[in-house]
Amino acid sequence: MTAKIISGTEIAAQIREELKTAVEELKQRHGVMPGLVTILAGDNPASVSYVTAKQKTAHELGFHSVQDSQPGDISQEKLLCLIEGYNRDPSIHGILVQLPLPGHIDESAVLNAIDPDKDVDGFHPVNVGRLMIGGDQVKFPPCTPAGIQELIVRSGFETSGAEVVVVGRSNIVGKPIANMLLQKARGANATVTVVHTRTKEMERHCRRADILIVAAGVPGLVKPEWIKPGACVIDVGVNRVGEKISEKTGKKIAILKGDVDFEAAREIAGAITPVPGGVGPMTITMLMKNTVRAAQIACG
Ligand code: GUN
């Protein structure tokens, strides 16, 4: 069997079209443009490329978008002060602080300083709690897990009663996606197992999965023998394994590899996301969706 390729690029484009309508409506009805600020401290190449992509998309969707780039040695106090300013700024509906932060900054102090009603990343403890409760409580589902859920649902896989195995227990992906898929809700109702670095016989768990979500940060970790024939495989890994010259632009670009051995896995899986072009474009799109939602909530 050769797997269907789940194109995050195509599904993200569909959702962006839906968002354009919502942005237009906000403008017509309330004279409001969704406002997004992305704050970057330092010049980590991966972070610069993520933030640039987020700003580009925000701009294309007609947002009021602000890129706030700060030096890597910015003090924690100054960073908290900036966030406080954006919390009070009515033209800004969403605040994103790109992670990881430089080592001298306490990440949780920074995330906790963002107004939960502008926390479009969904990382503030209030939003993490809302996600855990589920239902109407959820305002801003975190972007990568929300994108994963959309990919599964929009490519026609049934989550209700499915065996889902999540590889990885990070706060950004593993824990929230596990929590979202076990909720009593549309696109959820799954039986979820989370495996991690201390799990015994990881392969045995993965082989049970109807839907396998891999967010381990280890290139090529998941081998074809780990995959149940016909399973839906979502590869969240974005590992920079080298550099090459882009045929399109002539510039140096990163060579990216997922956490799944893609070429071998596609012969076993029923459907699989590529890297790049799978989860990545969805994460950015869900950030845009959360920002539109923040603006809608602010408009009442
Ligand atoms: N770094 C890696 N992923 C993310 C994300 O989803 N949000 C933020 N703010 N930083 C990240």
C-alpha cells in the first residue's frame, strides 16, 4: 500500500480562505483588523524563520501585524514591560513570544505575563486549564495540536473510539494533543496513549495505533515496523539535518527531516504527513485562527 499524503499546505490554504471571510466581516461590522504582535528575543535561525513566516501570513490575511525583534541580551524586566504594553494596546488582539527564550529569561514568568485573552499560543496556565476542562471553556487551543486535529478530521479519519498513540510529552505538542483527542467532542473521543523517553517497548504501543502522532524531535525515530498497516501517521518533527541551496531562490536553506522514516513508512501507512508541508503550515494557520477569534471576542 502507498499512503495518501496529507498535505498541510493544501488544508492550511482552505482554512486561510475561511479566515479571509472572517477578517472581512470584522472590518465591515466593527471596523477592526485582527492585530498580532510576534516578539522575538535574539537571532536563533529557526525562530527567525518561524516568526518571519507568521508575520508574512498575518500580512497576507489583512491583519495589523507587528514584528518586535529584541536583542538576545534583553533583560527579563524589559521583556515583561513590553508585554504589559501590548496587553494594554487595544489594536493588538494576539501576543506571541517566540520560544525558546534566551537562557537568562524565566520562560514561565514571561508566558504568565501575557493577558490570557490575548494568549493566541494558548500557553498561559489559564488557557492550559481551559483546554483540560474542554468544551466551551476553550478559547485558544495551542496551534500545533489544533493543526494536527484539523489534519486528521479534514482528511476523513475517524477519531471516535480510535486508538491514538502520541510519541512525546512536551507542553507544546504531546500533552495538549493527548488531552484534546480524549475530550468528549467532535474530532476527539479517542483512546489515547502517550509514550515518551522512559516508556518500555515504545514500538509495541505504536503498532497498536490507528492514529500515530509523533513529536519526539528525533529524526527518523519511527521505523516502518512500528506502524500498523493503514494507520494515519502525523509527523510533527522538524529536524534541521543540514543545509542546501534552494532551487527557487538560490539562497541557503535548511534540510528538514521528520521524526518518521517517511519513504519506508509511506509503504505501510494509510495516510502520512510530509516534512516539510505537513504540520508546519497548519501551526501558522491555527495561530491566525486564534488571532481572529481573539479579535472577535474583543468585539463582543
Ligand atoms: N517555538 C516552537 N513552537 C512554538 C510555538 O508554537 N509557539 C511559540 N511561541 N514558540 C514556539
